[in-house]
Amino acid sequence: MSLQRIELIKEGLKNLNPTKIEIEDEGHLHVGHAGAKSGGHFKLFIVSESFNDLSQIDRHKLIYNTLNELMKTEIHALSISAKTPSEL
């Protein structure tokens, strides 16, 4: 299920045209947590020019809005690091 969720997240973020995307399943850190049953815990590192001129808060909002439906079903928690290419 974890790999399927990771692929769903990557597909969902495709319209942000990421130049780099890494998703780590952190579900093993949350075993026994009630919310872990309703969706996965993930760590996201994403690089995209879509983040140019956006604050970190606005970058996170853009990602959450982009993944809106998945946030309701497949993702329980998402840790985000969002960068522009010039920030690497």
C-alpha cells in the first residue's frame, strides 16, 4: 500500500512540474497511532519553479491544495521541504 500511495502522491504533484521529488514513507514511526490506519505518514522533498516568489507557507498551501483529495484519504501526515532550483 505504501508504494501505491507514494506513486499517487507523485502523480498528484506532477502538475507542479517538479525537477526533483523524493517521498519517504515514515509510517513505521507511527505504528499504533490511531490516524495511521486512515492514511500514511510521509516526508516530501520537492523542487519546483512553481515555488518561485512563494513563501514557505504558500508553498505548503499549494502542495496541500494540489493533493487535496489524497489528504482526505491516502495521506494522514505530510512533512514538507519545498525548494526552488535556485535554493539548492
